[in-house]
Amino acid sequence: MSGAAEARLAADAVRARLGVCSPAAAIVLGSGLGALADRLTDARRVPYAEIPGFHATQVVGHRGELLCGTLGGREVLLLAGRFHMYEGHSAQAAAFPVRVVHALGARVLFVSNAAGGVRRTFRPGDLMLIADHLNLMFRNPLIGPQQPGEPRFPDMSAPWSPRLAALLEEAARESGVVLQRGVYAGLLGPSYETPAEVRVLERLGADAVGMSTVPEVIVAAALRMEAAGISCITNHAAGITAAPLDHAEVIEVGARAADAFCALVERWVARL
């Protein structure tokens, strides 16, 4: 299940559990960034395993539930965690939740992730506005039959909305949050990159690297959704320092950055 018809069936199942939602945005939370879910008021939730076409999450730091509630005075849908291609899912399946939130009425998508810092001036805990991306997963979630109402060849010249990015930067200034800007490289994983691969990424223009997000934004572009996103830089990429990489560190740094991240996103939602 990954197409438009399946997304409508899943959306109907979600409405049956959560009731009607009129979302100002749909928000995807990455590793270690789940604290935003605790800021929702009047939250209703449904586990991923109970939504047709969704999968239970297997990665530490991903709660695996869809919520509808109020954030910053606006109603939002919140995807607390994601399922990844490195778990054995197709690109179509990894991006399927975006189709579902679109079917539920969301026209703005906000994505977040934990990422390794390729740019040498980054420090763990930095927040990076995603200005553009590199799809180095070499998979595309639009492969297969063309979906009704979607272009066969969607334009990707501006998948990340300049309008939403400007609102994020304004919200960051008002919140006193330092927000960097850069290019996110999506790789398949689940192994971390080698130092040689990180040097290649640096030469390709990547500022941060992770294992998610790109399929979701490609589908959002096909659905003509506005998209914005933030990477939490949780570690230096391999070879930048001599330290080994560890997912436990990713979760720990994400938790430390949670207050700034949550304050920023809540203020941004209020401005939509």
C-alpha cells in the first residue's frame, strides 16, 4: 500500500479514531526530537501499527504514533517517528505517511531529523534549516504508476518552500534560537558513512547527512505541498573528529536540543 487510493483508506481509518482534524501543518519528528509531542494540547493519538499501510517503528527515539492536537494555537497533525528504508521498506512505503496527512487535509509539511554534521564548523546540538537536499539514496518514491492528480515529472527546483523558510528564520530570531542553513544529504543507511564518503559529501556541497526525509519531501512536491525542515546536528560526521559514531549519542544530543527545537517549531506554527 503506497498510492493515493490507499492513502484515502488510511485517512478514513485515522478519522474514525481521531475525529475530524483541520491541520495548519503536518509535522514529522525524527530521532530524539519526540518531545514536541508532549507540547500538544487536546491530543488524540493512534499507533502506527493500527493505521492501514503504516508500520510499527523499530528505531530507538521514534514513538510510532500519529497525533492530532493543538500547538501554538493551531491544529496540527504530528507523526511521532518514521519508518525507514534501511528497515527494509520501499521508498514508496517510507513516504506513504505524507500521502495520508495530505488526504487528511494538510497542505504544509514540516520534517525534522537527526543528522551528522559534514560542515566542519557545526557542533552537536546545532539546528540547521534545510535549504535543499541531495538524494543519494538512489531511490525515488514516485516510481510506479502515476498517481491521480500528480505530475509524472514534478518540478524539484524549489521543494523547500522559501516562504516557510523565511517564517522559520523569523521564529528563530524571536525565540533567540541560532538557526544555521544548509544542504541535507539523504543516504540509505543503516551503516554510518566512512570518512572517505564524508569527504565526497563535502565536495558535493552537503552540510549534513542522514538516512531519512528525502522521500517524504519528494512526495510532498508531487502533491504540491509546501515543505520546510530542520536537521538537528547530533554528531560530527565520520572523519571530522576521531570519535566513533553511536546512535545513543544521537538520542542524547537530540534530547539536549529539544527545548530550542520545540520553542522554535511552536512559534513557527503560530505564524502559519
